[in-house]
Amino acid sequence: MLSISPLYLLYFLPLLVVISLVYGATRHEDLSRILRHAGHTAYWLIAFMGVIFAVLWLVGLLV
């Protein structure tokens, strides 16, 4: 099904953490607000990528 190794999916977690923290740090200076914003950003990114995965999976089933 996947043409690449599933181990590449392990890069998703550190990348998600770094993107969320950097994005939160550009918006706030207080550490608690940065972490809270990073959590919201991580949730948003996971949901967005989940929707994209579902759409591509359905297209793959139909084609």
C-alpha cells in the first residue's frame, strides 16, 4: 500500500512538536501560553492531516 517505509511516519512526531512550539513562540512570550498554543496547533495539524489522509485514502479506493 505505502511505497515508502512506515518508519518515515516516525518523523511526523518530532516535526509536529517543533512546528507547534515555534509557531506558539512567535505568537507569545509567556511559556505557559506558548505550550497551550502549541497544543492547539498540534491538534489542528493532526486533524488537518487526518482529513487529507482520509480524502486521499477514499480517492485511492475509488480509482
